[in-house]
Amino acid sequence: MAPRRKATASKSLRKSVTIPATLVVAVQRTAKEQQLTINRALIALAERGVRADAEARDRLQASYHQFVSEEESALKSEAGKDLVRAIFGENAIAEDSVR
């Protein structure tokens, strides 16, 4: 008996989803602006979201490893700030404007 092969990433699956009305408006606007069907717009937006999520995860991992491996106090402090920004967002740390 031949071994089973895993499904390739290019195989398409048909799924049914329910999305909020406010999101439908945004998807329709995207579809119209990019001259796509609603389905293609949903796929493009989902792919962009998956990529953004993976990039955020990679930035978080890199910030964590930089923080853990840093030995010098000042550089460790900066690496810690970068880690906090990676976790909570770019505006997570208020800059001290009273200098």
C-alpha cells in the first residue's frame, strides 16, 4: 500500500462564514476599489491578515531573544522597551518629554 501524501497548500476548500455587517461594508469597499469579487477581496484580506500576524509573531520573538541575550544594562533597557512595544504596540511606552 502506497503512503498517503499530505494535501498541498494550493488545494482550495469551500467554507461558509458569517461576518458582521460592518465588516461586509469594508470588504465591499475593498472589492470595489481593487476591482475584485467579494470572494477574492475576502481572500486577499485574509492572506494579508495571516501575513501580518506571522510578522508580528516574528518581531515578538526577535525582541524577546534580543532582550534575553543582551548583557549591557543600557542596551538591555532598550531591548526591554522594544519587547514591550512588540507586545503592547508602538505607543505602549510614553516618551519622557520633560528633559
